Amino acid sequence: MGAARRTPRRRTGGDVTGARICVVGDELVAGAGDPRGLGWVGRVAARTPAEPPPLVMTLAVPGETTTGLSSRWEGETALRFGPRSDSPHHLVVALGRADLSAGISLARSRLNLANVLDVAEQKQVATFVVGPPPGAHEDQGRQAELSSALGDVARRRGVPYVDMFTPLVHHEQWLADLASGDGRVPGQAGYGLMAWLVLHGGWHRWLGLPDDAV
């Protein structure tokens, strides 16, 4: 009798060897308001031709401030990264506008982001920062100041920063998308714009992929 044929093992989540990317942020990370359910994260992941494909995990808390994000990111990402050293660990810090309505000062917002980036560096986790996009309910001047301050923190540490505010604040398609909803989150077109900015904001270089992969 011949030897029994062995059935190939199916690849499971525990066998993933590609980069692990945790994306922490507010409801924009979860794609709230997108009828396709992709958000900008899903669109960016679909345009990331790495082999093996990265494992992209979104960790969203609606209305989250930088204070809340800085207090939870380490514990939550540790569960997703796991103890394995053969899978590169990457952290995307996707910032929202909640600090403005919560009355958090610019100095505190800067410090919160700085703490996240410094700890991530100590843990040898590669970081990428996505700034807050413009919303319809907050003062534009204060939104601009917040985006600029957060971008300064990232750049001082050599961390890629995608400015969402400047290119979108007067963008007709973005404004129309906000106006058709609650003014806080975009729809399908707006998330497409956010994804484009991320993909053209150093995303592929950050992952060690050719820039022409976009």
C-alpha cells in the first residue's frame, strides 16, 4: 500500500510573515461614513503591493483625543504585534480633531504625540503619522494650528507626516462630501482623497517599496 498523500496545510493568521501594520486613531480609521466600508485604510492597503501582503489592523476609538490615543496604543498594538521578531512591526498614528473640542492645548497635543513616537522608537516600531483632515464644525485657524504643530513633532523625529488639512481645506470634492453628511466624516470620494494623499506621502518608501508602486 502506498504512503497516504498529505493534505497541504492551510495558511492561517498565525502563519503570516509579512509586515504587521497597526493603525490607531478615531472613527476615520474605521471608515465611518463610507458606503463601501473601506475608508482610507482599506484603499491604501489595496494599493500596497508587498509580497507577502502586510497584515493591516485598524484600532479605532470614535472621538479619540491624542491623550486617549497615547494611553492605549502600546497595550493594544502589543497584542497584535505579538512576540515574533521575524515580522516587521509598523505603527500608523492617524490623528483626528477631537483635541480641539476637548479643550486640549497645543502643547499637550504635541507632548502626547511626542510620547507615542518616542516610545515606538525605543521599541523599534516604525512609525508613520497621518494628520487630521479638515472638518466643518471646528474653526479653520485652530485646525491649521493643530495640523502644523503635530507635523512639526513628527518631522523633528524624522517620522513621515501626511498633512491632510492643507490640501483638503478648500478642496471642492472634500467639502461637498462633508456637506452631504454630518460634516465630521467624509464619504466615498473623501476617503479616496485621503488615501491618495497617504499613498503619495511617502507610504511606499516607509515600507521599503518602490515609489512607482502607487
